[in-house]
Amino acid sequence: MIEPVAATGRPLEFTDGFDRGALDPERWVPAYLPQWSSRARAAARHSFEGNRLVLEIAADQEPWCPRWDGATLVSSIQTGVFAGPLGGPVGQHRFRPELVVTEEQATARLYTPRYARIETRATANADPDVMVALWMIGFEDEPDRSGEICICEIFGRDVGPDSVRVGMGIHPFGDPRLVDDFEQVELPIDATEPHTYAAEWTPTGVDFLVDDRLVKHTDQSPDYPMQLMLGIYDSGLTPGGDPKRFVVEHVRGYAPAAGTTR
């Protein structure tokens, strides 16, 4: 049964309604995992429409990391970055064992909470080659602090006029204390219209919510700082054509409930 969840009534620690007409450098690193590629190659293509951020895959865009991730195209922004020295294996979200740092990065902790309610209001894309997502990864200042909380992951192939399958849950990656707990939850909504996707992350678990209704719970909870990752991803299998877009109205981070030890 899907139950409604009351408004938090808690202070905002992080908020961006994209009303500046530019990405705020005090909130966002405008590139995707640049340590495995470069700031230039992994830079997010983006624009603004009113008070909305539009992350784009452009017709002339090149793969962000062709050596290790093939033809994949990405426009993604994140709230932190951490990596070790050039040529070494230390860096966030090491998605292949062969990866080494190809461009050193200055450490940035723009927003890396330990427990919070994180939400976005956004519009998915129905293109079958595209996926849009808001997820969190461990800051990885220690190697096993590498779990993921996926708040929402929507593939265009799973978007229908009256329903959508939204991926959400936990991935352990290099954290031996976590186990994989991820699923696609089918919801009776049109995801090409704006909806609010959120995760209530506490010391005892994570609640996943869509439009303030609880749709999934896990008893697992990473217990270390994590950063936000917001992006659109394209397989690169159908190049060219019109830009592919991920429209985001806001991203917010609320303080945890009173009494939570951080």
C-alpha cells in the first residue's frame, strides 16, 4: 500500500531552483566523474528555461570517456569531487577495475550530507536511448565509503503515457557492509510531466518517495558523507538528431530529523 508522507517541516540545507541563469559554482561541479576523463570532455551540456535547468545530450556531443565507457554520452553535475594522484586508482565511483586517474582534481565538498531528505522535481525523457537520474555516491575519502543511494533512475524505454518504471534503491559497489537492494517500481504516472522524486535517508534506512508517497523502503543505510549526482545519459547508439533533454525544476536537501547524530 502506498501511504502519503507529511511535509518535513525541517530546514533546507541545500536548494537550487536554477533561477540564476547559470550553474552555481558553490553548489555544483559541472562535469561527470572528471578524474576518469577530463573536465573538458566530461562537461555537462546545459541551458536554462525560466527557472528550470535543462541538461542536454547534443547532436555533436562526444563520448565522455570512450576508453572505458564506450560510446556513452553524459551531461551530469555533482556536488563534490575527490580523486587521488595522476595515474593512480583512487577516485569516486570506480566503475571498472582498470580505471586510473587521467586528470587530477581539486577536492571539493560542496554538499556532502550524512543523512538528509534529498529531492528533485523533474521531467523524464521517453527516448529509448536515454536514462535520467538523481543518485548519491559516497564521497570515498575512505575506499569502502563507496555505496550508492539511487533516488530515481528512469530509462526512456520504461516511460509510457500512463505508467513508468522508476529504478530506486541501494548499490554497494565497494562497501562490504551493504548488499544490493534495487528495484524498478511501476507507478501510474506520466513521467514526461513534472514529478517529485525523493529519498528520506536516516541512520536506520532509506524511504523512497514519489510525489510525497512512500513507494519503497530499505533497512540499509550508508553511514558516511555522500554527494549528489544529477544527469542524463545516452547509449550513443543513435547519434545525431535533436538534443535530448532532462528538465529539472529544483533540487533540495533537508536537514535530518531532530536528534539525528551525524
